[in-house]
Amino acid sequence: MESFRFQFPYRVGVADINYGGHVANSALLNFFQDARIAFLAELGPYSEIDLGGCGIIMAEAHVYFKQEMFLGENIIIGVKVTELKRSSWVMEYRIERAGELTASGNTPLICFDYQKRKPCKIPTEFKAALLEYERM
């Protein structure tokens, strides 16, 4: 987890559990989103719908399951940016329980102008904040 500067603590709740008694596969994307929202807030006055002129849209999502997670467990979700392009970037996630990997994944994200309904360039100030925070 040491390569993840941003770490988001989370306690697994009842809504995260499926009929198998462990964290549902769909919950992992919610974990990623909660951590991503906190990451954006850490950078400044940013959110998924306002990066200083546009929002984001998720192009795809990749989730890799390593171990079951259960109700009430405390986990840590690491978030970092691994690629930065003109209008998109990739966020990588790592979930650990007591120092052990339970899941990981990534989400390619595209800057999206919701007024014009089309992709747009990453806002300059937001890009600078990402570069500084991640020391890229």
C-alpha cells in the first residue's frame, strides 16, 4: 500500500454483503467510487461532476478479486493515478484488510462536458493538482 499516497478507510456494511455472506462483486465498484470521491476532495474543491469546468465519465472498470471480505471488517482502499493523458486518466485501486490484498482494480476516466454531452480536455488547474499530488 506504500505506493498509494491516498488511503481511504472503510468499514464493510450490511448493504455491501450478498447472499453468499461476503462482499458482493457490485459493491467493489461502490468502494472504488467512495474512495475516488474522497481522493478528488483531497485534491481541492473537486467532485465527479465538477473538476473545474467539466465532470468525469467512466469508460470501463476492471476489478480483480483476491480474498473474501465480510460484514464489519475494516479495510483500506488505496487510490492513485497511473496514466494521465489529454482528456483522460486511469485511477488504480488497492483494497487491503490488515495489510493483505483483498481486491484491486482500475477505472479509465474521461473528462466529460455534461452541457455539451461530449468529452473534453482535462481542466488545467485540475491536471496541475493531480500532477503535484501524485508527484508525476
